[in-house]
Amino acid sequence: MGYKGAILIKIRSICFQSKGCTNHSFLLKSLYIMLVVVNFVGCCSYSFTGASVPAHLKTISIPMADDRSGSGEPGMRENFTNTLTQKFIDDNTLRIADRVTATASLECTIASYGDAPEVVSAGENVQTRRITIGVQVIYRDLVTRKTIFEQTFSNYAPYPSGGTLADKTAAIAKAVDLITTDILLAVVSGW
């Protein structure tokens, strides 16, 4: 039982032991107010943004990703780089800068691309396919000239087997969105 449950039991025992607290409406209102206060205090005590970014890093350079996957998907490296850059702009923990003025850099290489069956029904009919993308990332501190991490990120998204080119493109975009979110979290919060 957590601290919220312990608070509820304590309030209940105090109220029912006291002869002046027989109004259930008062008890319920009191419990509700206590839970709101406890939840508010619990939520406000944590902040993940910027949790692991060294204090001297203020800006980041994100050069165009290399595509060494051999996928032949047109525009994948541009879409990946634009999506990743936009995530950092939206997050605002590190500002985007060019390589010359940045205090950190994030170099990405699309290393693998797969388009394989995901769900096969009876009779070996493929119902769903899965796009899987793997990206190698090197995150460098340009002030201290050290590599913070070198890591491979991978994610996937399904699309219908008989789907259109738009379905496949949407699956690629979804996989890229998931990977770029993972990369952003690894950089700004060390997860």
C-alpha cells in the first residue's frame, strides 16, 4: 500500500473514532481534497527535461543523417533529420545550432531498414507487414571533446499487407517518429 492508501486509512480512523465526524459527505469531501493535494505535490516534485544534460551544453548540431541501409526509400534521411530536428526544437532543452557554434553534436546513420511480414494468417497469407528501422547515433560533447554515448536505436511500425504506397510511407514515418523520440529522450534525460 502506498502513502495515499495510508493517508486514507488514517483519515478514516480519525473520523470514525471521533463522535463529531458522522457526516459522510464531509468525510468524502475531505478525502477528495487530500487526494488532490497529495497528487499535486507528487506530480510537481519531478522534472525529466534536462535531467542529464551537462550544464555547459546549451546548443546541439544535427547534421543530415547518412543512409547506409540500402533501402532505396527516397527522402528517408531528409525526413529522419527533419523529424529529429523538430523534436529538439519542440523540447527546447538544447537549441539547434550549426556545427561551428554548437556545444554538442548528434550524428546519425540509418543503418538498417526492413520490410517483413508481421502477421501471417492460416494458409500463410500475410495480413500485416512491419517496417523496422535501425539508426546508429553518436552524441558528442564538443566542449570537452568527449563522446557521451554511441548507441543503436531501432523501432518499427506495421502497415496492411495489401496496403497502398501511402500506407507504407505512413509506417516509415511512424517508425521514424518513434526512433527520434527515443533519441531525444536518451539525450535530454538519459533513458
